[in-house]
Amino acid sequence: MSLKRILALASGAAGDASALAFAAHLAGQHDGVVEVVPVYPDSAADMIALGLTLGASLSKEAVEELAAAETELQGRIEVAARRAANEADVVFGAGEGAPRMSVLTRGLRPALALSRHAALADLVVVAQEGLQDGPVRDLLGQALVGDRAPVLIARGDPDRLSGPAAIAWDGSPQAGRAVRAALPLLAMASAIHVLQCVTSLDQQAADPDIDLLNAYLKLHGVGAGVATMVEGADEGAALIAAAEGKQAGVLVAGAWGHSRLRETVFGGATRTFLRRKDGPSLMLAH
């Protein structure tokens, strides 16, 4: 159980630091490789396309200014990535061997670049702060639902990943995929707590038996989790509160277990999880 190929999304904003720190930390722990995917917009291409649509053209000076701005963003990402790699004692730059972190060149549009690289990635890391940025926020849903990639939303200090971990378990396929993807993180944890919100379990749609989950965890040498039952009309809030009560550094959960339309209209645990700006990191899968 290890994380050998990790993607970290970076937009050139201050929030990149957390995602890069977590990704570098995990690469060091698992002797893995991190590829940093730049996700800032291609402003020059967008403006040129707009000009063609409107029958106008950008001046050479305007195109050069846009290109310079993108070069600056790429440079910021590389500086932040080098700093994160150095702090985690991970080699920085393209090449052979691991642990290693490198920054990809911004070429393809971010959505296409993410899909291509996520196909063989063990984990995608984004920062909680990054969810305030349009490019990263917009790609979160694609990573989870479109690319079916497990996503770690980094919060706080990566050293907390070696502390207690919590699993929001309802027996759903989404929760199962999250647990399977999280096995390397669960193996790092000092203790595992299995959380269930009894007021929202759907026993007809899935089997939320905690014994089945623990049997699976034991087969993988992770160890059994300690069950905690919670109640609350707001499932997400109840689960987050329980995870914080256990001092969990990461909460493993299925994302958008109900339809996206239903969760948009009625809310949902996933939306509550994502709206929190602090608390445990989130390990999500759809």
C-alpha cells in the first residue's frame, strides 16, 4: 500500500503552498513521485479566440503582456514547489528516481491536462485555500466525478496524517472507493475511527455494516476501526464534529453519494465538508 504517483494542482496563488507541502510529504513517506499540474487559465489563447469571434485582433503588446503574466505564474509555482520539496527532503526537478517533485509545463488546457495525468495517478492533492480560486475549484468536480480520481483536500499540517484518521462509513460505493484509495493513508494513522450518522443511513441502498469494513481493513493489515455513532439532521456537520472530537488528521468519505442535482437542491454531507475551511483534511472519492 503506497502512493507512488501523486498529482498536485497549483494555480500560482498563495494557497498552492499547502497542496505542495502535503504532496511532497506523502512522496517522502511513500518513496513516490509528485507531478505539479499548473491550472492557471491560458489568457492569451482565450483572448485571441475572443478576438477572432468578434472579428478583432489583439495587439502584439497585449499578447506579450499576457504571455509574461503566465510566465510569472509558472515561475511562482516552480518556486513554491522547490520550497516544498526542499522542506520535505524530496528531490526537485524532472528525472529518474524517487522521492521526487517536478512541475509540468503549462500546455494543454487544465481540464484536459488533469484528465490525462489523473488516468494513472494514485492521488490528486488540492489545498483547501485553493478551493477559493476559480481554476482549482472548477476542477475538483471533474477530478472526482469525471476522472474518478481520489482527491485529498489538504488542511493544516501534513504531519497530522500520522495521527488518528476517521472514516465516514455508510456502505455506499463512493465510501468504498474512498476507503480503498485511502489505504496508504490509513496505514500511516495512529488510530482509525469509523463514524456513522445513524439518522441518515440508507440501509436499503447499501450495507453499512462496520464489521464488513473492519474485516476488509484487517485483510490489508491496516487494523480495525473503532465505531462511533452520531446523530444530527445535518449529516456532514455531525460527521465533521465527530472527526474533530477524535482529533482526526484526515476524514475519509465518499463524495456526492446522492445525485449532484439532489445535493445541489437539498444540500448534502459533501457540500458541508467542502465549505469548512479548517478541521481534518478530506480524502474523497466518488
